[in-house]
Amino acid sequence: MKAITLKSAGGVENLVLEALEVPTLGSNEVLVQVKAISINPVDAFVRGNEEVLNKYLQLQPGESPVIIGWDISGVVTKTGTSVSKFKEGDEVFGMVKFPGHGKAYAEYVAAPASHLALKPENISHEEAAAATLAALTAWQGLVTYGKVQKNDKVLIDAAGGGVGHYAIQIAKHFGAYVIGIASDAKKELVLGLGADEHLDYNRIKFEGQVKDADLVLDSHFDADHLSRSIDATKTGGRIISLLAFFEGELAEKAKAKDLYTKRMSVVSSGEDMEALAGLLQSGALQSHVSATFPFDEMSKAHEQVSTGKTAGKIVVTL
């Protein structure tokens, strides 16, 4: 089978197309012939940093080959002896073994059945692959931890990106009032997805405009941005951080406002994938795929996602 291995942490030149054996199956796994792969900022992050690579892939000493990626959509070609949920020929999608060695950059992937859901018939493999890690992050952030509910005022950071564009739609599905923070170039996308307001971070300090958010989804690394999100949240509200930690003065500041805080890490979940599949089936959730690349141009997909300017999602097809 075709696979893209990572020779060592570093630049995109370390992503190498190779021919490898088709993976063997565990009893609770299915073999998926991959049709599309979603590329996320975390893919480029782990590719470029050895410490992060080992942390996210949970690699054993000397483990080889290293194949990054977690997001797939494809067709089941074989099932493990303990699998009854799927059968040969089923179209499935999901985030495989995250965190862990998902080995998604390959023509065939051995995936735990518990990490997958049936792909809705009304969407393409490209749209399905897109709605995996990013959509799961939005779902787990807003629903699992944020407990979003009707009439909540929800402030979504990076609203035009991968996680953000799904978060808008999920929050609206639950009846929330949504304010999306994004560049002016993504204003049309943000409002088109259902956001009630758009704030251009280049022109407006969001914490000056919003001081009573019930729920904030913060996507930044830096503590200063998280501090500003605390300012934008009402007393007793909730903040879900995707990257920065609530530590030291930030923890004290959040406590003073009686905030629920969570620095979350997305995890593979077939149950959550089934919930997303239902939204995709009904049309309540749609993937905005801004660019697709063929498998042998994976490096170009990484270069694009590394710009930090991508609207929606980047997908690679096989």
C-alpha cells in the first residue's frame, strides 16, 4: 500500500511516500481503505517537533515506520473477529487513535471500530474526513465540557478555522446566540455559517465588546489571550481552552469570577462521531473544505495548514 512516513521530526521534506505492507488487524479493529484524510494544524505541529511527536503519537523507543495523521474517511474492507458494528463495504469516518499512533497517512488504516461512525450518504468522503478531529474538538468543547444550551451567549475564537467553523454550527444547533471572532476576510463565512455577530480581531478588542458571554471557546496558546477571554465571560460562566492552561494568576482570576474552566484535549470517540454524523445527515452541520490536495502532495497541504490562515478545512484525497 501507499503510505507517507515521517523520517524524522522537521520540515515537510521529511514526509516521504513509500510502499508498505497493509496493516494487520486487531480483533476490535476494521481495515479501512482510505478515500480522504483531513489535515490539521496539530499534524504540522507534531511533524516539526520531536518532543511533541513522541507525546502525541505515544511512540515506543525505536518504533518504525512513523506515520502521522488521525482523520480518515473510507470503506471497510475487512473486520476483526470481535467486530459486529461494521461490515465489509460500509463507508465510515472518524478520528483514529487520538492521542496515539493513528497512522492515517496511508492507503489502508487499521482503526478501532469504537472510533468510527457510518458516513452519512449525503456527504462526500472529503466532507466526512474534514468533520473528524476539528468537529470532535468543537463538539467535546461545547457539549461535553461547555454544556451549551439554548439562549447561551457563546463567544467562539478563530471562528473561521477548522474547529471554529464547526463550533458555530454546533452552538446554533443548540439554540445559542453566537459571536464569532475572525479576520474580516472570513466574515462572510462566519456569518454564513449562522453566527449572529462577527468581530474582526484586527480592529476590535473582543473583551471590550463582549463582557457577558455564558461560554467561551478559546483557541490560543498565550496566557494574555486567555486572560482576555476571562474578561469577556460573565460571572459564573464557562471557558473552554484548547491550548492555554489555567495556571497561576489566570486560575486565580477565573476563580474570582466563579468560572468553570477546562483546558481540554480531544479524544477519539465513536459515540461522538455518531452524534456528528446525525448533524451532517440532517444538514445542521456542514464542512467547509477550502482546498484539497492529492496524496502525493501532502507536503503542500502541510505548508497550507501551517499558514494559520486557512478558512475551514484542508483535505488530502487518495
